[in-house]
Amino acid sequence: MKTFFTVIFSAAVISAISGCATQKPIPMPDQAMVEKSGVEMETLKRGHTIYLTECSRCHEPVMPTDVSGKDWHLVVPGMAWNAGISEEDEEAVTRYIMAAR
């Protein structure tokens, strides 16, 4: 039941912010992100790719800076469950989003 409500909440947050999404391109992983986050470039690239391919199947990708870190930590698990991606891929997406913020 908790998962159901998380998915519903996540969908509502994404829906609400999708209308506010900017037209700026989603940031590519770069060396500054690696240095600031301490996350390996390979993980950031993987998270970025999954974010663009999986998340955009259902909605516009949202700029990582358009949502608070706290909200991303609620949204990503619900959306990952919805998309059927692995826990490892979910972790890569979360690391990418946090680094891109």
C-alpha cells in the first residue's frame, strides 16, 4: 500500500512540475559534476542515459534543479518502480540527478 501511495504522489509531483519544465537541455555529466559529487563519470553517464530514455517514455524530463533533493528522493523510487528498472539503475539515476542539481 505504501508503494501505491508513493507512486501516486510521485506521479502528481511530476505532473505538476512538468508543466513548468524549462526548454533547457538536461545537463550532460561533466568533470565538474564528478568532482562536486564524488560519483564516478561512468555512473553519472549511466544515470543520465536512463533518466532520458526511461523517464521520457511517460513524461518530459524535468530539470534536476526544478525539484528539491528531498522530493527527488521520493519521486525517483516511485518512478523507478513504475518503469520497472533495477535498483542499480535507480541508484544511478538518483546519483546523476543529485550531481546535476
